[in-house]
Amino acid sequence: MKQGDLVVRKSYGGDVLFRIEAIQQTHAVLKGTDYRLLADSPIPDLSVVRDPEYTSASQQVRIKVNESMKRMHKQRELQSEQTEEEIRVALQQTQPYFEVPGKVLHLDGDNNYLKKSMQLYSSMRVPAHGIHAHESQMSDMLYRLLPQFRPDIVVITGHDGVLKNRRQEDLLSLSSYKNSQNFVNAVRVARDYEKNRDGLIIVAGACQSHFEALLQTGANFASSPGRILIHALDPVYIAIKASYTSIRETINLADVIHGTISGVDGVGGIETLGRHRVGMPKSKVTPAATTLASIRRTT
């Protein structure tokens, strides 16, 4: 057994697929492959997975992901049809228009998840900048990144988890979490930068994060109300929904939460206006191709 191996935990019935991040004597540090979970485990409790595609856990996740992606694309199609109809009725003719979706700044503590996230932003044509940074560095980095990129939406995510042997009443304390304090610090910086919750939409948290603390600090959407595992793409789904919801409309909470892979126990939030704008007329000059999503790494 070595760093990089795919494994499951025997004592948990192999419910989550992990990759070994590091081996420390008798224990291994694990990162979820589908869920934003950071964990450790005794090495004897681990079982190497040779073909992850055929594990029951991976198959179930894949089905949920496909359903979520289909729902997202269908919603975009309906939105485009609705916009075209509104313009036609208002002008009594068909008029070409252009779209200005909300711009995303995505900070992620996991580079593999970041790459998957940026691929999804690109496929949905959401302008996005991705930054790979350790959770503890995010608050300091946001002081520089927010004025530089001036995003409409900021995603603050990575890995988290409830520490072992914590009682129910301990869940109210940030000290019971692996990275929730770091996320709270980053949310505070972002909210100090833009105090209007409709001026900057903040999506924060990872698996089992302190949902209440993140919202109280200023996040619009956060995980995890039920202290459950959330899928790696759940924060991305919310950001895309915010990017393509009109500035004239409130993001439908029930709709956006239902659309995530983890559901109501995984993510929650408050009423928030969208960041999508429509303009006209559409330029007749074809601009040079531009990159919608880009990734930057930190050292």
C-alpha cells in the first residue's frame, strides 16, 4: 500500500472511495475521490481498490452526477428559450442578444477537484478563474485576489470533516472541524470586501462543514446542514446556478438545493439575487476566441 492508491475503509463497509494522500507510520491520510472529505485511517483497516468503476459506491455517485448534469443543461435550455420569447414579445420581433453570466472566482484546497470544477464551468460557458490553495492560505489570498479578479461569485471549498469522537453538542464549536475555521476566515475576508450579499455571492464549505458558522459570517450558500458528505461538484453546481440566474430574480432555493448531488442535508443557503445579465444588440463583429475558465496554482 502506497501513496496514490485507491482504497476503501473496511470498518465503514467501503462506503466512500479514497486516495491515499500520505502514509504516516501506522496510519494513512485519505482524500475522497468523489466527496470533499479529508480523513485518516489505520492502514490495516484499508483495502486497495483495483477497479473503482465497479464499486457500488462509485456507481451510485455516477448516476447522481449524470442526473444533476442533465438537469443543469435542461435548465439552461429552458432559460434561453424564455429569454428569447421575452425579447420577441417586448419588441414584436426576434432580436439577437448577448449574455453576461456572473464571473466566478473558485478557491479549492484540492487540485484534482479544481480541475474537474473548471471543466464543468467551461462546458457550461461560465467565466471562471480557479486557484489551488491550501485551506489555511485562502483568507490571506483573498485580500489580493478579490480586487484583482472582481468576481460576482466566489467559491471557497476544499476538504473538511468532523474530528473523531465528537459529541453532538461539540458540533457547535469550530474546533471540532478540520477546516471550517479556515473557511470561516476566508468568508469573513470576502464579506468585508463586499458587504452586500447580492453584490458578491459566496459559496463556502466542504464535507461536514460548520454550516451555521459559514452563513453567520456572510456566506450565501454553505455546507453542510446535516454534517454529511457533499459531492465535489456541489459548490460548482450552485455557482453555475447563481451565474445564470437573472439579476432580476431570486435564486430558487428549493430548486438549487434539489439540483445538487447531496441534497438538503448537504447544502443550504439564503435568498439571493442572481448575477446573469442580458444585453442587446448582439455585436456583428466576431471577437477572437477567449478562454472562459482558467486555473492558477499557488506554491
